[in-house]
Amino acid sequence: MIPVLTVRHLSRSYRLRQGWRRRTLHAVDDVSFEVMPGETVALVGESGSGKSTVARCLLRLEEPDGGRVFLGDEELTGASAARLRRLRLRAQIVFQDPSESLNPRMKVGAQIGEPLHLHRLARGREVRSRMLEMLDLCGLEPQHADLYPHQLSGGQRQRVGLARALITRPRFVVLDEPTSALDVSVQAQLLNLLRRLQRELDLSYLFITHDLGVARWIAQRILVMYAGQIVEAGPTEELFSRPLHPYTRLLLDAIPVDSPRMRRQRESPAGEPYIAIDPAPGCRLIGRCRWAAAECQAPVELLDSGPRRLVRCVGHFSGRVPVVEREVLSPSQTVMD
């Protein structure tokens, strides 16, 4: 089976000027992964880890410095403007903040139907017919088409952004923290909608989030990102019950629990989050990891550690970092089918 999305050695850096010095921020550093048909893959990590930069580079909203990106068997990187326009019919993105991604001067219906005009997929009454169909599919009413974005709630605006992304009938959608600006009950509604649309429209998702609870509920596989690199990857339940990388453990310990009786002893990371400016070749968690040793200063590769498990940790393979089975709490009951 051909993956819907294939990413190979993707890199993106920025030149910085600090006084008289010129330095390089490695926002995305040698990132590789695949998304299979009908699959949801979550890309998780703290703010500044490079998740949104990956999203923008995938669709060439930013030009990567290196690497290759394929939609099916067609390459996005290096494609001409005309070919890229055609390929984008098959891949769309829903941004984090609909207040910024929607045009405040255009009515909702016009914004949802605009991609049909731009790609010459429909005209006249057919545009409005397909726009209303997509409104209904995303849980909005026909009267919402004649409103401006500021007249809608945050959850309704995010549904408008989703309808606009889906109206060209893509097969792959990047969801860049779509629930982070919503309260819990609205998050649940949107997540349920995304699951239903995935089944009905045969969609594949790359779901970017810093919320591991949301990632566990919606994704079949999770990629953990730190300081521009993927440090662990694996099936969702396996990663939650048997995390291999010390950073993954820190993220899991930070998940809120429903009751004080469910608290467990947490590991407190030392130092400050790593910023990949002219990074050293070793592990980027070395200053915050309790198991750090001299061998961690050598280059660290993302290697296989069992079926469908990848980890970037020298200590894991040498046996210095113990593997601990964890009790996995059931997903929050606020998110329900």
C-alpha cells in the first residue's frame, strides 16, 4: 500500500543575527515519517519544538532547506507552481486560529466556496450547492453562509475552516492544533466531527498538538518531537504504556489527571528547554535528562526498537535508561462518540 504522505529527511533552518554574530536555528532537522491511507498520525511536542514548521513545509507554505515530500507517488518538493497548484487539491491544512486564517471582510459562504473558483472546479449555482452541502457536512446551518466570521463562535469558525479545506475533496489534511483555542466541550464536538468526516470521506490526517490526551484519543500513531527532531515514534497505546525516550516520559507525566488519587510521582526536568541554535551533534535533551552520560554527546540516530517503534536515545540501546511499563489511564470521558 502506497502511503498518502511520505516525508524523507525534511529540514528547515533560519539565519539569525545576534549582534555581530550570525547563527542558525535548526527548526526542523532531518524529519522522516509516513501517513498511510485512512490513518491519523499525531505530531506532539512542546511549543517551539518545530511542529508547525513541519506542517508549513509539507505543503510548501514555507520552502524546506532539504528533504523530499511525496503525496502518494508524486513529489511536492521541487514541483513547479502549476503542478503544485494541482497537487494541493489533494492536500489541505486547517490552521490553529480561525480568527486569523479567515478573511473578516468576506462572508462565510464565499470563503468556503472560494477554492472551487480558484481551482475552476465549479461555477455559478453549483458553487453554492456544494458550499451548502459542505456546511451541512461540517455541522453548520445554511444561514451561517450569510454571516461574517466575527458573528460566529470559536467552534463554528473552526468548522468553517474545516469546510473550506474539505470542499476540494482532498485525501490528506494537516490539522495544526485545531482544538487548542477551544474549551473542552467544543473540543470534544470537533474531534468527534473529525472522526466522522474521516470515515465518510476516506481522509488521512496529520494532527499536530501539544495535548497528549487529545493525541491519544484521535491518533493511531504518535510522533514525539523535541528541538526540531523526532525523538520517538510508535503506535499510540504502546507509546503510552511503554515510553522509551526520557522526553516522552516527561510529556506523559505532564498530562492532567481526573482525580488527586490518580496522581503518580513525576520526574521534574532540569534546566531550560533546548533551542537548536548551532546545535551540538549529541542528544538535545542532555541538559535535562537524569540518565545523561558522556556517550550522549555523540551523534544520535532515530533507530528501530521493536515492531513499529523508533527511538533516538543512546541510553535506551545501551540499557542505561530503564524501560518502565506504565498504567494507562482510560481517555477522558469528555470526548465521546
